[in-house]
Amino acid sequence: MSLRGKVKQGRVLSDKMQKTVVVQVESLKRHPLYDKVIRDRKNHKAHCETGECQIGDLVEVEETRPLSKDKRWRVTRVLRKAGVIFSEAKVG
């Protein structure tokens, strides 16, 4: 039985740190009063043990225990490399 936390998909913005990538997660929310759809973007620092993530990759991250001051996410898999689509990824 796996006790995984939240799972999100996002795009890698930066890979300049060792074993750490910055992932931008985008979500759509509806404003409660004006009923307008608002695009919400959030940047998370995620742990990438293998170092295979590069800028522009679409990755899946999962919530984990605090790994450092800012890192609370871990890269589980790369869904799409920048410019290459894998057959297992279902990205629309």
C-alpha cells in the first residue's frame, strides 16, 4: 500500500541546481464572485535524483517529506521530454 501525497504535473523551468529542478504547476480556478476562470501558476522545487530533467520537460511530481528548506516535492517520472513525446504519456 502506497501512502503517496498529492500528485501534480508541471513544466521544468530551471535545472541549474544539483538534483533539484523548479517545476511550474498550472491550475484553473473559477473566481467565486465574478465567475471568471483564472489561471493560477505555482513554482515548486522538486528533487530529481537521476538529473535527467531538462528545461521544458513535462514531469509528474509527488508530495513528500521536507527534503530541504524549500523542497517538498519529488519527480516521479518524465512525461514528455522537450520536443519528444513518449507513447505511455497521455498528454493533450
